[in-house]
Amino acid sequence: QVHLVESGGGLVQAGGSLRLSCAVSGLTFSSYPMGWFRQAPGKEREFVASIRRSGLSTDYAASVKGRFTISRDNAKNTVYLQMSNLEPQDTAVYYCASGRPYQSNTPDPSDYPYWGQGTQVTVSS
């Protein structure tokens, strides 16, 4: 059974930083691309960042590029999202997701069959 468990969310002031973690079990982690998505109240879920199996290729939404960094530790079965210079519009529930074996990292949530339960990030102005 596949489990993804996010942690690291919380309340932070604008300009601050947070590091999200997502621990994955139940699959061969190094074979799967990983992604981070977010959903704000009243809005659709949107792509934030993705990373290939090796960690050598990453992709970001334009709104977070230069502020967020996705990384992974295949030895620890964990993917991270380092968020810096946070803005109030970054407030959302953040979800990590696992793609399909050996596929490329994509921004399409339909390419990610496994999801965590989400962690709340709130940025105050």
C-alpha cells in the first residue's frame, strides 16, 4: 500500500521560509517522479514543482520559480519543498504526489496517481 505523508507546514510571516517534507512508502521511490501541488480555498489544485527520479531535472510553476526549490533524497524515500520569500498568495494546502514509474516529471495532476493528505501553509501579511 502506498503512503505519502507531508509535514512541515505552518504559519509564517510574509518574507519567511518553510521546508515541507514528504515521506513515501510502499513503492520503489527512486523509480518515481514526484511533484508538489497546492490548493487555495475556492481555487483549483495547481502545480507547484516536480522532480525526476534522479533529482537532476526539476520544473517549477512561474509563480514560485526562484523562490521555491524541490529536492529529493532517494536513500530516505523523501521529497522536499524549500519555500523562501513566502507571499500571502502562497497560502494553501500543499500536497505531494507520486507519478508513474519511469515517466517524466510533468505539471499535470492526472499524471500522479498517489497523493498525500496535504499540509496547510498560511502566510500572513
